[in-house]
Amino acid sequence: MKNWRDLIGNATIRYLDHSGKESFQHKAYTALTSFAVDDVLALFVGGRTTPAVRLWVHPDTVVLGIPDARVPFIDEGVRLLADRGYHVVVRNSGGLAVALDAGVLNISLVLPDVKHISIYDCYEAMVGFVQYMLRDVTDGIEAYEIVGSYCPGDYDLSIGGRKFAGISQRRVKDGAAIQIYLDVEGKGFERAALIRDFYETGLKDTETNFDFPDVDPSVMASLSELLGEQITVDEMKERVIRTLQEISEEVVSTDFSDAEIEQFEKRYAQMVKRNEGIAKLQ
């Protein structure tokens, strides 16, 4: 098992804060944009030695996994989410449905040359990164599946058995984008109840070949709720940049190159194509 610092620590780390963006390359900055951007970063980081860390926030969005988009009553499920004011997209990385809003900070850790690095080591790198960021406020962050949570997995992050974060991973050529959503502020119960209602509406107790989670909102909470103190998204962003400065000699913020922009246009078009069916239901 590789130490997280060995994977993330580097003389130079590229840092992109997209958390306040409203547009990118003349397109609205939605979750579709974010997944396309991460693909590009993973594609180009593969031939370099510089990791990248990107922050992103999207208001009132439900990101579905590929299996979620195939629930028997997907049209009713999407309409329920839309009626409650949520934009719905289908992602290209692993995992199932998650709820995003202004109180959820997403962090993408993009690592180069992962051909000989296990998927599990990449997950562990994100776990170690988050534990280190929050070491002054808690030593109780654990990584294991929280049964009853939405988007459950072996690398759910929890405190006292209640989940506040989940991790997914996407590999593009020799690069990998490890993506985590952190429920920083707000009510984790309400986010989980929303996803529970989506499954109840979209499945209607129908038997399926895929084992969708039976969401129990009581096992989920925001970081602020779990710590008993208000932690804001802005504060978490500051913790990210401080951590990067501690583990590297230089943190650089560089715009997309012409080659990256060209690939972004292609990847964005793929995301739009993937979401055509869901878009028509909203």
C-alpha cells in the first residue's frame, strides 16, 4: 500500500478552483462541464509528472450513475427531482446517485502515470488527503461502506458510523481522476431523503437485476453536523490549498492550453450526448 503523500506529493502541483465558475469556454458550468474537464485533466496529466487538484461546486444537482438512469420508472424519478428544483445529469465515472448543492465541495485529484498504481492505492490517496486536511478537528474519519447511504462503497468516509463523503474514480489512458464529494454544510439527512425518494419513485418496488441501495437518511450527515461546529465550503477550500502548499514546493494555477481546450470540446460533446435522454425528461 503506497503512502498518500508518495502519490500526491510533488515538487509542483497544478491547482484549479472552479467552485465559483458560471461558464467555461462559453458554456454554462454544470456538472456535465465538470466531468468533461476532469477527463481532459486525466488525459493530459498522463504524460506528465505533475498531479492536479480541482475544486468544484454545483447548486442543486443530482448526479446519477449509469445504473440509476435505467431504473424502470426513470421518467417519474427525474420529474420528481426536477419538481424539487434539482438539475439531473448522468456521470461517466463509477458510482450511483449523489446530491450536490452549494454546501457540497467536490475535489478532483488527478494523478499521472497510474498504469502501475492500483485503483485501491488511488482511493487510499484521497482518504489520506482528507484525513490530513481535517486532522486538527477530528481523528475519527474512517473509510468503509456505510450500509443505507446513497452511492455506497468501500471508501465511504464517515465519523461515528455516519457518512459525509463518497469517492469515485475514472481512468483515462495513463491518468486517473479520483473524485470526492464532501457534504460540508447543510443537512445530510435532507440530501439522503431526496435520493431515497428518487429510488422509491423510480423503482416502485420493482425487481431489478441491479442491487440499488435502500437509503436510510439517518446514516448520513454533513461534516458540520458530525463535528458539532460550522465548517464552510470556503474554509474547506482554504484547507485544500494549505495542504497542497505543505506537501509541495510550488502550487501553480494554469489555464487550459489550446490542446486541452480542443479535447474539452470533444469530451463535453460526449457528455451532452450521454445525457440527451435525461435532458428531455426535465
